[in-house]
Amino acid sequence: MNKKIIIAIDGHSSCGKSTMAKQLAQKLGYIYIDSGAMYRVVTLVALRKGLIKNGVPYIPKVISELKNIKITFKWDEVLGKNTTFFNGENVEDEIRQLEVSQNVSPISTIAEVRAEMVKQQRENGNNKGIVMDGRDIGTVVFPNAELKIFMTASPKIRAQRRFLELSEKGESVDFDEILQNVESRDKIDSTRAVSPLKKADDALILDNSNLTRTDQLKWTIEKAEEIINTK
Ligand code: DC
């Protein structure tokens, strides 16, 4: 039997990392972990408890909330998608709302938040056979991952995709606001002091500005199979 590997998919926000990571995991029979969802849950809790004022989190309180946050994922058979739970409550839809997106970057710059999330992420990777997407998976969480992919696309294309996704869910959204959110998240994610978003030296770049989902999945499966079959 083929040995199982760890696949790390990092890159900019809204470039389809999780869609591709999910499809890849399904194809290989691997577990999929959405690390961004974990930072979104912490942000949701901070918002609910009033710990973020004008985009600025009250860091000591956010840190002391961490011990009360248990994040789990379950595969929803009916919807055919991964669902995120906070202490057993299904928060999948709530963590995707614009208010969470607008506040998640500052939360993810808090070193203690990152340390706790990285710990939980590594626990999940103990048995390999995993696809995890995020910003620091190939650089920090699993620096020894056998396959690392760095995904990107132009900010405008990413904003268009997110606009469509939210409109289809019935949210009333403004394109310029979304574009601004994409650009400001890129900036915060890439310049923060702790685990900034950057390509691992040994990651393969996948710019999908002009690629279909099918093309990019095919490319990635080929790369994964090359490694799995030579193990
Ligand atoms: O992938 P996403 O848009 O759901 O991620 C939400 C935020 O979480 C994003 O602004 C950056 C942060 N994040 C991170 O800092 N590290 C990760 N491994 C995943 C996400």
C-alpha cells in the first residue's frame, strides 16, 4: 500500500485553496483540515463577547478565551461539505460572514492564538494522510510536508469570486468593499510579525488566475501522485 503523506496548501485569501484542498482530500481519501476556519472561530467568539472594538482586539481577553474554545470538523453528508463546530455548535455559515472576514486578520496576528491553533493542527497531522490549507502550513505547521503548494491569483479575480459566493448565499455585498478586504488581508497576512504568509522555499507555485478548477485539481493530483508513488 502507498505511504500516506502530508499536503500543505498555502496562499492568499479567496484564491480557492479550501475548494481545491477538499477535492484533493476526497480524491486521495485523505482528511481535510481548514486551518483558516479555526482562526475564524476565535474571531467569532471575540466578536460575540465584544472583545473587538473598531477592528482592534482586546488581546489579553482573547487569549484567556482560548482555553474555552474547542474546534472540531465534521463531514456533512447531506450538504457534501466540511462543517466547522465551536464547542459542538455548528458555526460554519457564521464564520464565513463579512464581519468575521473583516476582523480575522488582527486576531490571527496574536502569537498566543497562533500557538494554540498550530498545536491543534499538528495533532490532526499525527497520522499523515492529510490535506491542510492556510497561510503557514508549509512554513511553520508542517515544514516537512511531502508536498507544498503556494496558491495565488490576482486580487481582482479573488474579489470577484468572493463576491459571487456571498451573493449566491443571499448576502448583500459591495464589490469594492470585498476588494478592499482582500487587499488589506493580503497586506496584514504578509507583513505580520508572527508566521507571515510566505512561500516555503520548496513549495510549488500555483497561480490560478486563468485556470479552471478542473485544470488546477488535475495538476495538483498529478503532483501528489508523483510523490506518493515514489515513496
Ligand atoms: O483562509 P481563510 O480566509 O478562511 O483564513 C482566514 C484568516 O485566517 C486569514 O485572514 C488569515 C488567517 N490564517 C492564518 O493566519 N493562518 C492560517 N494557517 C490560516 C488562516
